[in-house]
Amino acid sequence: MSTAQQAIVYATLILADDNVEITADKLEAITKAAGVDVEPIYFNLFAKAFEGKDVNELLLNVGSAAAAAPVAGGAAPAAAGAAPAAEAKVEEEEESDDDMGFGLFD
């Protein structure tokens, strides 16, 4: 991550920590005060990305949504696919009977 990118992230965190609305002008003012030269696109990009969002809440819930999604998503297919799983076990057992006592590379 470049210095300019780090500066815009830190400026966003500073504004969020002070409970100040994140705008392009405020991000630009903070980075200029820090003496970091940032491309103007980053100011609008970050301002629009965090518009109407609580950054503190986003940071506190970083892992909770990602951890809950696979559990919820994995439960439904498991219930629906219980019968095919039992059939697959039966088929695997039948295939193991075909072993003739020698391997392909023996």
C-alpha cells in the first residue's frame, strides 16, 4: 500500500473516530495538513464509499458477517442433499469390491 493510500485510510479513520461526516473536502484537508500528496480520485472514492455508513460499526463487525454466512449457507444444502449423500456412500462401497489385488503402477 502506498503512502498516499495509507494517508487517505488514516484520514477516514480520523474523521470516523471524531464522529464527523466523511467528505472529500475533509479528507483532502487532513491529508494536505499531513503533507501527503494524494491523487484527487481517492477523496471522492472514499467519500462515496462511506457515505451514510458508520465506519466504527463496520470495523467492529468485520468478521461476524463473513463467519455467519457459510454456516447459514451450508445448513440448507446439507438438509436438502441428505438423501444423495447416503446413495453416494452405497456406490462407493460397491466400487471398492472391484479391487482385484493389484495396482496400476505395480
